Amino acid sequence: MKNLKVLSLLVLVLMLVITGCSNGNNVANNEPKINASVNEPSVDEAPDAEVAKIDLGGRKIRVSAWWDEKPKDDTAGGKALLARMDELEQKYNFEFEFINVPVEEYVDKFTTTVLAGEPFADIVMMQYKNAVIPVLQDQVLPLSEFTTPANDINNEHKLLKKLPPLVGGEYAFNYPGVSVVGMHYNRDLFKQLGLPDPQELYANGQWNWDEFLEISKKATRDTDNDGKMDTFGYSGWAADIARHFAVTNGITFIEGATLTDTSDDPKVIEALEFVNRLFNVEGVVKSNTGNAMDWGETNTFKDGDVAMSIQPDWNIGDLSFEVGVVPVPAGPNSDGVHTYANTGAQGWFIPKGVEDPQIVYQIFEEWRDVPSSEEYLGQDWLESRYKTEADIEMALEHINGTDMTSLEEAVPDFTFYKIMDDIFINNQSVTATIEKYKAEGVAAVNKMKQ
């Protein structure tokens, strides 16, 4: 009898708890609600099982970049994303808003609104070089604060992917995609001059600085014996090739995790000595402006009389000759992973102060869950850039995703361009130049970290 009374009491308590929980669900519709799952109940669940739904009460989720991120309805992919937007807006009772802020106003707008506790957008696009200070000043949220173990970004990353760490933490994310910065070569000129195919050299493990220099020297020729060179081995912006060759030697000018000036590291010096040799000793570089530090030299490759140039994929769509691509050649201290410096890295961030960041991120991730019209990642883009299967495979399998974030431009007053000018314009010694600016560079980094 005593046990029966205890059991009856437990049943009564349980009924009261259930009743209380039921009453607690009568929350105003304009209050967001979320639990571990945002999906509809499974058919395998018990009939009375309920999954809490998100109701954002008509709130706007604001997405900002220095362009209009809203999809267009002129492609199948754009139409699918627009349809997905409508579906999610109805499901969660909110509205997407896309904010286009001019790039020259972007950083100031971000900083002032976050410091005021009212971020101008819930998800913002930022370049890494502009995000360093917000990260140091705790103005953006780390991924761990708004993603869960169940999110795609922490699993298959088919919808969104993590971007490389910034100042030691993970903050940024972006859509899966393809970005190619590699050593592009004029295949027509290579055949005309009888030069070895860089892709074959790469396949045989022979694509390194020495082979690159040897080909550059062979390609620099006076074909009509008039005393002037008619073809050249290389062309490009000196600062660009210096960064890339440093990465292929396993280093950048600023170490990203700790923000340390590494310009005097032997691997940096080795890369600068090699690039200086190309420009100022061997005479294998074509220049249209006479200024190695003119960014316009990036386009000299398009003249058609240059064998090789490090180019981004977006700059090779209007060439008059067939182009091939391989990774930037490996240096003596290559880590075997990274092949180019990424100075333009950018991604989505969630500012500190955003309301319900986990819900905001969850919706953004779900938005990307649309069928792909491509047979492989980046198909449309790559096939608009490259004409052969070998080039597309090289870009996808051996270049895409091999970047190392380069943060020289993230530090105000850092001495990178002073170093470049002294070496490539004033023809000064590499070691003397590095020594000359070392203290100033360290001071600039330390000032930013304070």
C-alpha cells in the first residue's frame, strides 16, 4: 500500500510538470524560439512529439557586402536560391534584406555600428586584411559561438565552408567555390620555342624554382637578331611574385596566427633573393612601364610574347593565345601544401551584438541548400577560363585551396612596400633592405596589436 501511494504521488507530479510545460509554450509569436533541431518532426517520432519551431516575428536578416548579394533570376541557380529564400522566409517568419555598402565606406560603417551595439547587418562580408583589427578588438564572433556540431560547416561543408584561421581563431565562412592563382603559361609560345611543358615537369616532381628560371632564360630571346629581345620568360608585378614565391618557400612576410613580422626569416630572404635575380640580374622579365612595382605589369602577359606569369583565374579570360596552368613552382623550403599567397581573402562574418546569431547562421546555411546544376564544383567558371581537361584538373586538384593567407596589407604602416621599392626600383641589397626596415615593421605590428 505504501508503494502504491508513492507511485500515485509520482504520477501526479509528472502530470503537473507536463501541464506546466504545455502552458509555457504559449509564447508570443514575435519571440524567436529554437531547439537543437529546426526540422519538421520525423514520421518515426511519437505522435505527440513536438519540435520547437523558429518564429522571428517578421524580423529582417540583413546580409551586407560591397555588391548586391541578392540572387538574380537569370540563371537556374539564381532562381533556385530565390525560391529557397521565399521558402525560408515563410517557414521562419522573417525577411531577407541585402545591403550594398560602397567599399570605401565599408570598414567605417562596420566599426561605428558595432561599437554602438547596433551592427548595421547580421552577416557581413569582409576582407581578411580589414578583419584583423575587428578580431583583435572582439568585434566579430568566433564560429564556435553560432555553429553547432550538427551544422554542415562542421561536417561535410557542402553548403558553407570554414575559412582559414585569422589571428589564431576561426571566424569566417563562405560558399564552397573555386579560386585559382597559378603560374599561367603561353602554350602557343612554348610550342613555338620548343620549351618543356610545365605540367609534365610538375607531374614528374621537377617543377621548382630552378626549372622555372631555366625555362625563363630559354624563353628570353632575340629571334630576329636586331639586338632586342622579342620574347621573354616572365612578366608581372614584383610585389605579387615576391609574395607567391615566399609562400612556395613555406612562409609569408607576416605570420598570421600570431601577427609576427617574419620579413627577416631566412626563407623570406631566400625568396626575395630569387625574385631579385629574375628582375635585376637575369633580365628575363618583360616590363611595359619600366617600373617593376607598377600593378599594371600584371597585364603585360596578355601581349603574347611572354612565356609565363602568375595570374588569377579572373584575369585570363581575354587572351589571344592558348593558356596552360600549373602551381607556382616549389621553393627549397616548400611545405608541399601551399602554392600561392592570398592577399584578397574574404568571407562572411557575424558581428558581435547580432541578435540570435545561431538562428541567423542556421538560416543562412539552409539558404544554400539548393540543387547544383554543375557536374563538379566550379564547372561553369573553370570551363569559361580553361580549354583543356588537363588545365581544369590541374586547377581543381592541385591549385584550388592551396592558398596561404597573406596579411601584409592588414597592418597599417607595415614596411612591405618600402622593402619592395628599395629592392626592385632602387636595386638595393635584399639583406640590407630587410635590416633597414625591420625595427619599423615590428613597431607597426606591435602598435596594431595593442
